[in-house]
Amino acid sequence: MEPLPTNTYVFDSESPTEMARLINQDRIVTQAMSGPLSGIADPSSLRNILDLGCGPGGWVLDVAFELPDAEVEGVDISRIMVDYANARARTQQLPNASFGVMNITESLDFPDASFDLVNARCIFAVLKREIWPLFLNECRRVLRPGGLLRLTEPVDFGHTSSAAVNQFGALLMQAIQRGGYGFSPDGSSFGITHLLPHWLEQQGYQKIRIQAHAMDFSLGTDAWADQYHNNEIFCYQMKPLLLKLELTTEEAFDRLGQQTLIDMQRETFFGMVHFLTALGQKPSAS
């Protein structure tokens, strides 16, 4: 039996609860981005597409449906999510979508110049900060000349009309920062979005573009229920890490989590979270 790869995802990637959370998050993020391929000038020209850290596969399936002539692959470290994604591809009759288990924090098991588009979204809690240079090098390696790299990350956990929800998000960002993720000097954000264009420029990408997205999760919006359940799950997923890092006490965190969920149900609750996409083209000739 092969040894299991080292998993740096901050949550339990084999948890059905986490998989359900990611299915919902994937859908509302795609909606906030105005579709799975927003910002790409000519999607019909893409023939081989790779999604890194694909989770339950929603983005891959959406793209495979939109581009039936393209081969769309997704890789993730989670066996349960990859199996689920492959099952979804079969039931949705999308033979051009496929999924495999792979650790994106290590060298990618693909030949050089294999893809026209490499996509990754919301991997702030997957890649430790020292892994980003290797990850970016591998993305460039597997891209064909003229291929596109598309990275999308959230700025933070969002801003709301509730002090409790804001404090809850601040605690989670502190835990992420102290856990070795992102590049925020003080844990007040994920500290990644402002670096994305710089990284692409550093790697020699051309025609670099940035695209901002906003997700409204105020009470009554399409995203509210998913964000409510998102925070509900975070209440117990993040609790052990927060206690281990001594960022709070069990009693204080339980009170804060309860108040977060109460406030999100008030008619006066308003919330917004922002994402940034950076898109760059690998030079046609080295």
C-alpha cells in the first residue's frame, strides 16, 4: 500500500461535511465571478484545462459542460472528493471531465507544456507560504507556450454589519496566518490577493489582468444560506486549532459562534466578501 501524501489543508479533506461545504462554496463563488470562465477572451480556443485543488469538482464540471470539445482535468489530495467528482461526471454524462488524486504542494505529475489553461481557486488554506514558489513554477512548467494561468483568492472572510461575525472572521484569519498560510503580516487578511499580479509578472507572464469580484451574503440573498452554514461548520472545524494556538478560550469561542449565527439571522444583517482573479499568459516563445 502506497503511503498517503502529506496533507497541508487546514481542514479535514476526507470529511463528508467539508465536501458538502465546498460543493456549496464552489457554486456561490462561480456565481459571484459571473461564470466559470469569466475574464478569458476566447474560451473556445482551450483544448486542455487543469484545475488544481479541485475539491468536489464543480468548476471542472461547469467548464466541461460549456466546452464539450475540451478535456478538463481536476486534481485534489482528497480521495473522497475525487471519487465523488468522477461519479458526478458520469451521472452528468460529461466524458470530457476527469479527476485524479494528486498533491498540489509537490511537483505535479504532468509532462511539460500539457495545458492551455491552469486554474486554481481559494487555495489560501492549502498552500503554506513557503510552498507558493514551487507551486507557481509547476503551473508555468505544465502550461503550453501561450497558455493561461488563472488564480482566484479571497481578500479576507468579508465585512458585515455584525461585530460578532467580524470578530469570528478575524479569529479565523489569525489562525490561518499563525498556521503558516498566506502572507499577511498581522492576520488581518489572507495576504495573497495583492501579491498575485506581482507573482505573475515575476514569472514572466504577459497580458496580466486582474478582475475583482464581490459576493453579497446579506440576509435574503442567494449566498446567505451557504455562508450561514459555512460559518456553522467553521464553528467546530476551527475550534481545535484556535484553542491550540491560544487565540481564544472554549467558552468565549462558543459564545462568539452562537452570536455569529444569531446575528446572521437578523433582518439588519448585511455582508460582503471580495475576491480577486489574476490572469496571465505564458510567453509564446521562451
